[in-house]
Amino acid sequence: MTKTYDVIIIGGSYAGLSAGLQLARARRKVLVIDEGLRRNRFASHSHGFITQDGVDPSVIAADARSQLMEYSTVDWVSGRAETVQRNGLTTFGQVLFDVMVEASRYQSRRIILALGVRDVLPEIQGLKERWGKSVFHCPYCHGYELNQGKIGVIAGSALSMHHALMLPDWGPTTLLLNQAFTPDADQLAALAARGVVLERGPVKSITGHADVRLLDGSCLSFEGLFALAPFEITSQIPQQLGLDMEESPLGSIIRTDAMKETSVPGVFACGDAARPMASIALAVADGNLAGVNAHRSLMFGMKSGE
């Protein structure tokens, strides 16, 4: 017999854990399905989250899971949720969703998608190995620890102007254009006003800690590097459910309303797959909101199509 939950949460990282905690404390039956691929698994320290500044992000996630699993109404399945379907059946006036994990089927009255995303890294030799260690995407998460040393920004598109104009607050900044775009006069003036140095030569590789080797053989050494990597949602569940999407500067995200409900009644979304800005603190807040409002919908009904 298939077990029916009040809410199934797909994704057991920070947003999913936070959503689960709100529902568990409301004594609702919750299933968390997680395949164990946190976006920030490459980083050894997390910053900017109060009470957890400098803590290993894996420790934050492990502690959160341990606390969540203290609630007797919560179950956990380690695996990848392959499909989610609205099956048309109802129980006590509630639409049911079917979730498949390999050959196992689970049902719920509500779904929270905390899917997370995958960063699509630039194809530069040596960058992947240093991602989250000496090559970063978020100045607020990693800029302070560079101790005002030299910072390089590897351009991927004109969006890298955003990084280049921000980072001088954390250290002397060089924008490595890497043939990604050509700044116009206004952009050059803005960079000059912030004291950003331009390097126009193509990047060949990254070696050492954060040494950039250019195609002409020269080498520039930095305390840390930043790159704006596009991201993608690796799951097909948003497409299976027919969710409305929207484009953020770096990738497509799930569209939600202010209550974190998607375009499909009964399906909520939170975390990196449902917001353009990413950090542990933002994911936790987003998950909190999704969990609370999924609970409210169980009490008072969905916005439509119950």
C-alpha cells in the first residue's frame, strides 16, 4: 500500500530542510526525498549566515537534518525523484500527487520543490578543480576572507561587469575580459571610476592557488577569482508538472507567487531553483516561507483547482 503524506519535499538541502521543519512543527506528515548533491558541496566554509559564520556547509546541512529527523512525523528517502504527477484522485477533498523514486511510489497532498541547481562552469583549464576553493561566485560569501588581496574577475559575458564593479570593496580588482565582451565607453568609465584594471588577453588556464595564465604566456597572480557561472535546474519535474518558468540573469527559475506557490495549485517551490539570488541564508528563509504556506493551504485550501 502506498503511503500518503501531507507534503513531499523534493530536495533536502537548506531550503528543503527549512520547509520541512515548519511542517514538522505543525505535526504534519512529511517525506523528504534527497539525492545528496548540495550546490555548495565544493566549499569548505560558509559565511554570511548568522550564528554559522565560517562553519563547513556540510556541517550546517547535517545538523539541520539531524534536528529535523527528531520529529516523528518526518520520513527521509535518499534517492532521486524521477517523476511527479497529479493523479486526479482525491482524499478528504485533497488532490493527490504521485512521486516516483526508482520503483517506489509515494503520494502527497502537497509538493514542495527545493530542487537546487547546477552551476555551468566556464571551460577554462583548472577552474573546475578550484571552484568553491579559490574561484567563487558570491563576494558576500567569500570576499572578506581574501583580506583585501588582489582579485580577478573572469568575464563570461557583459554580466561580469556586475562582479567587476562590486569587488573593489573587497580588494584591488582586475577584470579579465577573456574575449567575452568589449566594454563600451560608459562601461569603461564606470570601471575606471571604481579603479578596476582591464586585462584583454585570453585566459589559457588557472594554476597554483589562483594564478591566471594567459594565452601569451604571461601569468597574473590573485588572492582569489570570481566568475559568474550560469546555472540550470537538472530535474525535469518542473516540465512534467507544466510549471511556469521565468528567466533570471543567469538561468531559468520556477515562477512563484509571494507565498512560494507555483502556477500549479498545491505545488510550492523554494531555494535556488525558485529565486535569482543564492545563499544559505536566503535558501533557509525561502524554505521557511514555502513550508508555512504549504501548511496554510492544507488548512484553508489551495488557490484554485482543489
